Amino acid sequence: MAFVGVAGAIGISAFGIVVLQGPTYWLGLASYVIWGSCYFVATMLHDVKVRRRVAANDALVCWQCWYPLTNVEPGRCPECGTPFDREALRLAWTKALYRR
């Protein structure tokens, strides 16, 4: 037993589950593939941006606001006020970015 839905593309299986059939199924699948690909590319670009900023500033970048801390006195980030220690920050960024 099937009922007509969006362009006749929705049906009911033997177990009462709504199943997409026909063109709606392929459009839905294509949208998942497109959005998934966009998310993957955006994530990769974000990762490259973070790695470049950290590498350019000798791994001295604030955890909270990404402010470069290379020419800042140790203590607190002037941008957001987060406390930091130079060696601990370098070690933390190295572990976070280069864990494999």
C-alpha cells in the first residue's frame, strides 16, 4: 500500500516505515553528499588557517582568541585576559596540532 506524497515519491514499506523513492530519494542523497563535502572542505580550510597562524607565531597563540603572543610579556593575553605560560603554550599547541 502506498500513498501519493511529494511527486509520488513517498511510500510505506511492509513495516510501516516511510520510504523515499524515485527522484526525491536522489535529491536528498545528493544534498547530503554536497553538504557533507562542504563541511569537510570548511573543516580542512579551518585546520590549515590554524596551523599557519600557529606556525607563523612560533606556537605562541592564545587558546581563546588566537591573538599572537610572540611580542607580549608572559602573563595574560592582552586581547582576552587568558593567563598563559610560553613553554606550556608551545607544548600544548604542538600536541594539539601534530598528534598522529
